[in-house]
Amino acid sequence: MPGNTTPGVDVRNSRWFIEFTSPHEAHMHAMERFLITSESKFQTMEIAQSYAFGKCLLLDGKMQSSERDEFIYHEGLVHPAMITHPEPKRVAIIGGGEGATLREVLKHRTVKEGVQIDIDEDVMKMSEKYLPEWNAGAFKDKRARCLTADGRKFLADAKKGTYDIIIVDITEPVEGGPSYLLFTREFYEIVSERLTPNGLVSIQSGTTACTDLAMHAMIMRTLKAVFPVVRSFSIEVASFDLPWGIAIGSKKLDPVKLSVGEVDKRIKKRGLGELGYYDGITHQGIFQVPKYLRNAYAKKGDVIEDNHPMFTAI
Amino acid sequence: MPGNTTPGVDVRNSRWFIEFTSPHEAHMHAMERFLITSESKFQTMEIAQSYAFGKCLLLDGKMQSSERDEFIYHEGLVHPAMITHPEPKRVAIIGGGEGATLREVLKHRTVKEGVQIDIDEDVMKMSEKYLPEWNAGAFKDKRARCLTADGRKFLADAKKGTYDIIIVDITEPVEGGPSYLLFTREFYEIVSERLTPNGLVSIQSGTTACTDLAMHAMIMRTLKAVFPVVRSFSIEVASFDLPWGIAIGSKKLDPVKLSVGEVDKRIKKRGLGELGYYDGITHQGIFQVPKYLRNAYAKKGDVIEDNHPMFTAI
Amino acid sequence: MPGNTTPGVDVRNSRWFIEFTSPHEAHMHAMERFLITSESKFQTMEIAQSYAFGKCLLLDGKMQSSERDEFIYHEGLVHPAMITHPEPKRVAIIGGGEGATLREVLKHRTVKEGVQIDIDEDVMKMSEKYLPEWNAGAFKDKRARCLTADGRKFLADAKKGTYDIIIVDITEPVEGGPSYLLFTREFYEIVSERLTPNGLVSIQSGTTACTDLAMHAMIMRTLKAVFPVVRSFSIEVASFDLPWGIAIGSKKLDPVKLSVGEVDKRIKKRGLGELGYYDGITHQGIFQVPKYLRNAYAKKGDVIEDNHPMFTAI
Amino acid sequence: MPGNTTPGVDVRNSRWFIEFTSPHEAHMHAMERFLITSESKFQTMEIAQSYAFGKCLLLDGKMQSSERDEFIYHEGLVHPAMITHPEPKRVAIIGGGEGATLREVLKHRTVKEGVQIDIDEDVMKMSEKYLPEWNAGAFKDKRARCLTADGRKFLADAKKGTYDIIIVDITEPVEGGPSYLLFTREFYEIVSERLTPNGLVSIQSGTTACTDLAMHAMIMRTLKAVFPVVRSFSIEVASFDLPWGIAIGSKKLDPVKLSVGEVDKRIKKRGLGELGYYDGITHQGIFQVPKYLRNAYAKKGDVIEDNHPMFTAI
């Protein structure tokens, strides 16, 4: 960078991924190559190589994860909740078809079973073929089970008290899309009942940008209607263009109570190896969320319900 | 939001601010209105009303701050450093022509003098006229002094040991722009010498996106070549499109050592009133930066120098 | 241009006008300045200075005319029809609030009265103030009359056989916008009845791009349901981004029958002065439309009617 | 279209081709699919499926031709010149690797040999494989010869007086690209010498938009420095976003002198079959160019020479 002359926009590049995030906001990413464009039963799925982020997975025109920063999203979605649990053995992942959430889950030596339930078989198949770095062999782990099914129905049919950890790794609630009934109070009640007494759920929960907090705050309120302990934090995933929230609902254990040392000890004992985003210091920092988030959580407002659903603005 | 139908892109809107942040990345913001477009001696200056962020200040095609989230930037740039100092009396702001940094500085009752040195008189004048919320009366505070001058020359000419706090609130080092000599080791040495023994400098220091850390890490390395204590944290200012770094160089005091209670006590004693972003919990969280930032800081690399400057990619 | 080095995209410019012309097509114009953005009773109106086209008038996010190429649109909309008429005395302009159509009409010495009926008073007022080049004094011509009224109602209320020429210079039929009932068979019947026996109507009639002919062809079919002679031609107005059609409906006279010499003679006799686009050679060329347009006109299809209206794709 | 509700921008689509045509102008085309992205020795080559235009060929980020409107470009580039010649037997195509120009050339029964000389073998190979509609079997015609070579060198090495028609179907003179020495006076002199006494050259010659005429006018001036008869016309190819010029240089014969009937007679006799763009009426219309083009041609200015080349603005 030092001494470089300004190179300017790459006008010989023809390929841009434009993600409209609201009627008035969009982000433009130049792409080296669109590798796969396909229509599944549920959504448009793409895999593309971007200049800034390496390979990217896009669903219905929205960035799901990118090669260079997916570690932040997947470590953040999985480890704070799982480390808070003293010995997570059975884990269910709702969504997460690309396999990176499963990859992080299976890093925990305590895990006996990681079951991934994604509604869209094509996402799993395409990811396995074209995004091998995402699952990194997780699909072949003997402890893994990958199902193509409606995640809500799967949980509703499961025995109560089955899972120590449930991770909800789904697309945004686009109207007409496959996800919106996985953001409601009724869904979280099903989740709560399938958790063991020490169980926690970890959820991707929309942007935490201070200018666009409505969806995230509503998810937090809905979780609080069901779980006694609810925590959140923000991750900074540049390919998402906005800070993103992870929400944790817990039946008993509070992530905030873990010390730096205890987190680092558990990481070591679980055999998580060298992570890129998460460790004791990270854990300690993230749950101290900025004041504007705490203010937003303190406000009253609607709870998301099956007959009062929430959709993304676009 | 619940129950809304998808509104889609606002195609009746004609006005977009496109900010190219690299040859391959850009962000599109629809604007309700471009209020002011003017050419100063140093840069193109604009004030516009955006749908997402309210009024915005743009310099040379880059977002500087927006009505709805400037509080995060300005509180973050000012308070963590100033609260770390037990009794900041004299404060110099390099840049900061829009007056919001000065506004936050003057909230501290301890301050006897806040001097703002911006090279571009037009930015001050236009901001005073069109962005009154930014300075909020600070320009008329008896403790304030606003100068039009080269900030580096101003400091070089100042007596050593003059300021308790120096805040560097400048545009990015665009090649040919007014800022690039305010990012070098030589400049930080001038800063250090003008600080009192307990002094700290707080600096906007580029994006902390994990995919684009080179500039931020280089600023951190350069600060470490001059200051015994160097800390950083990220703020999430949605109008910047990327997480943004604040770096603090300190001659002695370490921000990390302040407890939540001590921060909140000082906030109260200083008369800061009700803030939007900053308090004891925020302070405690932000300095525990994610592991990938700590990893980046641990790497060796170039230091920015007058004859080895650093420029933005675009 | 010779010897220039590639300058690249102007990344210091922040201001872009993006015109979406379909769900899948858009055009981006960098703007030096947005001069006026206002909401009238009927539409959003803007006047902006573009780098490529000089001052531009935008209505509801769509380019209406630009300083550097409006002469093509306005000469093309007015003169082929008016020159075809041997002695046009009374002319009505439906729409055309910016005054440039009136300017061209009044150049014809034969004209005793030019009446302009635009539904949106603000367009007239703003254009008079900010686009003086457009009307070029026409609003003060003693032969001119400018009314704020519904053009269809105005014509319906006019005496039959009043006008030698009627010019329909309106915005595209955006759903919910003010124009769509001025594209129907019923409207053209009203027009026909208000024309004198030698009368002609000249109409902006949508793009003639071979890939997007549906609207233009439908307007042509609708005109043919009412007028014995119907002709068309394309103009190349770069600020429109697409070739644009002018359709002429005539009760008797055929524009194609005029020789180059006769056109040039009438131009001289009428005192049109030095035009930029139109003369005898232009007249001769334009009516020989490419084969794909003739093929499209030959196809059967719907006619636009009040209860079967046509709207733009976006 | 009638009765449709406004569908809005397709926000579920992620794939946009943005073509910057100047530092301040660009066009956005949503793409159903990017089929091929490859780097040849000379340029980036892409084949993509657009919503508006079907399959498209892009070179170095610039639209070359699209499935739905390439007939206009290729018929316009080939037939007016070839029909003007009473019996074209030998034809050379400089560039034209996608094979559509060759396809049109070989439709003329009189042709004994059509030789296509493109510098970029990959364009030919990719087009043959992925754009079969472009060559439509022409590559397998016994009269065809396809060479990978520098077109200028090929002609310079050819015997004088060899070709009845030479067609220059090349990319724009991008600085650093393969084409700029095929726009100079010296090149046209080589062309002229290789033509038979009745020979003509047909050249794609830049946009004829009235706001951006410099390049086209310079090509016309340069041709006039070499050829006694020079004519031009504009075609409206929507995928090019701007009207585009075809220039014809002729050693003796003047295209304007052919009557509608004579053109149609020759079309029939040559066995051209049913064309989409070109016939006698089209021929008659196109050469009567609008007055602003004639005015631009009448102005004095530079001629393009090897040591005084011309480049596109971007």
C-alpha cells in the first residue's frame, strides 16, 4: 500500500454483485467470477469469487458467507454458546447447509452428535462440491448427520430435552422465503422444549447497525418472552456490509459469567485448536455491548409470532 | 416492519451517493436531497440528506459522518481517551472541522481550552451553517478556539507539553489530499512531544474489517514506534459501511485498566450527561478486541514515515 | 482525446443519477450538482447538472431532457409534423411544461396561437426559473398561452376542429402517474376531433429499441385505430439511453411525401432559422425506418384503451 | 404489459454487468447468468446471459454484441457496403472473431472467399462453442478462412488490389488494448491499397451520440484523408446503450446513389434471404444522417495517425 498510486475503479471488470439491503441502500462487490448460479426449490443459489472476499455463497441475492471472513460468523455463532455449556454432547443446527457451522460444532471433543437440518438439499450439495473449505470434512465426520427437512418440523417432532445446543443459522426472513417461521415466539418455544436444562440456543439475529435495529431488537424481545437468560453481541463481517447480531437464549447458564481464563481453559480442553476470531478475551469483550444496543433492548415493542411475522425490508 | 409487504428499490428516487471504497467495492446510498455541493481549496464538500442516515457530510466523495450515527464516531473518538485521563484541561483537535468532536470534548467540565485546527475553513463554515446539530453550540463556547491552519505545523509550533489530549479527526490519506502527512511516525513524534506526561492521543485509524486490515495495522505499528501504550477498538458506524478503528496512543495511562465503575463515576463527575454510545460497560467491552485484530497487531511490517507514506486504495 | 491517458471512473464524485428503465436495466449518470429537488402535487421534480449532458430535467426519476441534446427531442417532436402542414396557425401542446416544445412551435411564423397545457404548474415555474434555455423567451411571446390543466379535459372541452397541430409531450405512463390516460384510443379520438381537416398530432411514443418495442408498437396500433395516416421515426437522444420514437397521426397529409427541397423551402419561409437536428435531409431519412420497426408495426396486437391501459415496466 | 403492476427492480438478482462508458457514465445490465469468464492473451472475455438481450459477448468489460440485437450491428456493418459493390467476390474481415460478420458476408452468393483475421484465437474458439447462433455455421463454409493474426500485418502482407470489401469489426481503441493501431490513417492507407478499384471498407466507428461525437468524427476525418467517398450512418443497438456509427470508405462507388428498388433487387439476387434490419428502405433512410452529424463532419480537426493515436475515454 505505501507508495501506491491510486488505481481507481476496475473498469475492465464486468461483474458486480449488487446487494440491495433496503429500498435506499445497496452494496456493490466486483466479482472475479460467478462460478455457480442455480435455482433450487426454495431459492436462487450462487457461488462466486469476489476480489475482496474470495469465494462467496449468495442465496436469493444476499451474501451468506465469504471465504475470507466466514470464520468470524461461524466461530461467533457456535463457540460463545457452546463454551458457555460445560459439556455439550448433542447439537442441532437448523439451516447451516454450507457445513461451516457443523465444522465448528464438531471441533468440540465433547460432541457425540451434530445434526444439521437444512430445508434446501441443493445448498448442501453445492457447498460440499464447490465450498469444501466451508465444511472442511465435517460432512464425513462420524458424529455428523445431515438431513434435508423443515427445521421447525424436525424440532417439533423431536423428543423434549434432547439437545444441549441448538444453533439457528438461517437466511433472513424474506417474504415468501423459507425462513420467516423460524423467527417467531412459537418456534423459540419449540426450541426451548427440545433443549436440555442447561441448554442454549444461538441465533443469527439481523444487523445491529444503530440506524436499523428494529429487526434485531424484535428478535431479542421475542427470545426474552421464552428464555430466562438472553444475551447478544455483534460481529463485524465485512462481506455482510453491516455489523451483525448473534443472540443467545439460555435456559439457565449466562455467558457473561465466564472469565477469560475459564473460556481459554475450555477451548483448550475441548480441542478447538487455533481459532481466528474467538478466545477468552474476545468472549469477555463481545458481551459488553454498546449503550445504544442496551437502550434498544430496554424498549417495549412487539414480539414476533406466527400470525404476526417479521420480514426484511427488501 | 411486521406484516409489511416488500417495498423494493425506490425507483422514483434519482439521487444516489456511491462511495467506492476500493477498485472492487462500493456502497450505494439513496439520497433524499443533495443540499450543498461545493469545492473548497482542498476538497469537494457535500452535505446531503439520506434516507437511511439523515444529514450526511461528504468530503471528496467519502462519508465523514451522518446525523443518525455520528454520535458513535464522535463519542468513541473523544471519551475513551479523555476519560482515561484523570483531569484533561487542554485539548487539541486536529481536523474535526464539523465541530462534533469539539462538542464532545467540551462536555468535560475539566476542559479549560479546546482548540480545533482544521486546514479547510469551508468545512467549518458550511458545517456551522448547515450542520448545527454537529457542533451544537460548541463553536460559541468560551473555552473553544477554532483555527484554520495546517494541524501538523500548528503542533510543531506549539510549546512542548501543552496538551493533555490530542485528537486526530481527519480524512483518509487520499493521495493528493490534505491528510497523508498526519499519519506518519514523524507526525506522531510531534504529537507526543506536545502532550503532557499523562497525555493521550486518539486517532481515527481506518477500517478494522478483517479483510482489509493493512492500513489500520500500519497505523498501529507506527503509533507503537512512538508511544509506550497503544490501544485500539472498533466502532460500528453503519454510514461508514465498514467497522472503523479508533487508536489511542498514551504516554503512560492505560485505558484498559479503568473499571466499569470508575468510568461511570468519571462520566458523572465530568458532567457528560446522557450519552448514546459510551459508558462504563461500553468502555470495558471495546478494548477486548477480537483475536484477528490482536493477531494482526502482532505481525511485523512497515511503519508509515514522511518519505514512506500510506495512501488509501482509492 | 488523442494521447489522453485513461482517466477512469471519477471516484471523487459522489452524486449519481441512476435511472432504472426496467427491473433489469439501469443507467448511471454522474452529476456535478443536484440543483433542485422538489415534490409537486403530481411528481418528484429535479433539475441537475450532469457531466455528460449539462443541465437535466428529471421527473419521477426519469430523464425528461438535457441541455446538450434536448434540441433533438424538441425539434423532432415539433418540426416534422408542423412542416408537413402547409400553414399551421393554431397549435396545442399537451404537457411540455418546460417550454422547449413551445419554443420550437413559436419559431414557425405562421403560428398565431400556441397553447401549452401542463397539469403540473411547478414544472412550468421551475423550468422558467432554472431552465431558461428551454423556453428561451417563449413564455413571454404574445402568441403563447400557458395553462395549468388536465390536457385531456382541456381538449375534450375545446371546440371541434380548432387546432392544426397537437403535440403530446408527456411523461411515460407510470402506474399512478399523471400520464397514462393520454395514451389511449379514447384520448386520440378526442385529439382527432379537435384537429382541423389537415391536422396532425405528434407524440413521444416510447423507446424504439428492437428489444423493447412493445409499448411503442402498441401506441402505433392505437394511433392507427384513429388516424388514416400514421408515421414514426426514431431519434437518438443520448441522455435517454435508448432510441426514442416520435409518432405522427395525420388526418390527411403524409410527411413522407415531402421532398428534401420542399422541406428546406418551408423551413426558410417559416423563419425557423438555423436548427441543430432538422432539415430536408433529416426529414427524408427519418421516415425510412429500419425493417424491424416496420415488421413490428405489421403485427397484430392490443390497442390501448381507457379500461385497458398501458404502463411502463418500472 | 397492459394492466401489469409495477414489478420494480429485481432485488433477488445478484448479477450485474456494469459498463462504464466514460468517467461519468455507466450502464447496468442484470444478468441471468455469467456463462464464461476467461482471460485470453489480449483481453478478458465473457459470455453471459442477460435478461434484456439474451446471450452477450463482452470483451474487456465492454458489450460486443447480444443475441437479440446483434443482427442490427452485423447486417449494418456488412450489407450496405457489400450491396453497394456490384459483385463482391473476395472479402476480408479484420476482427469479427465471433463469426457473425462472416455469417452475413457469406450470405452473398457472389462471395468466393471470406477471410476472417482476428488477433485473439480464444474469441473465435469460445464463440464457436458458446455462441453458435453468431457464426451459424459460417466457420464450416468452404468459402471461409479463419486466421489468428494481427489484422494490420495481414493486410500489409497481402497483395495489392486483392479484396472487394474489407470489414473492420474490432473493439474500441482502449489504451493498452489490441485495437488502437487499426484506427489510423496509415492503417486506412494499407486498407485502400488492398482493395480492388471498386472496393469499399466498412468500419465500426464509435458512438454517434450528439454529446460524444469526437471519436466518430475523428474516424470520419481520417477516412476522408484516404478515401474519395466516405459515408456513415447510425444504428440503434440497445445493448450498446448509445447510437453507434458505421463508416464506409469507398474508392469509387457511392452507397447513397442506390435506389430502394436496386437495393432490394440485389438483396434478392444475392440470395440474402429474409433479413431483420436491412432492405432497400433501410438503405435509403440511413445515409440521410441528421444535421448535427453532418455539421460535425464539416468541422476541421485532427486526423488519427500512428504517432497520434486515439483512445476511448475509459
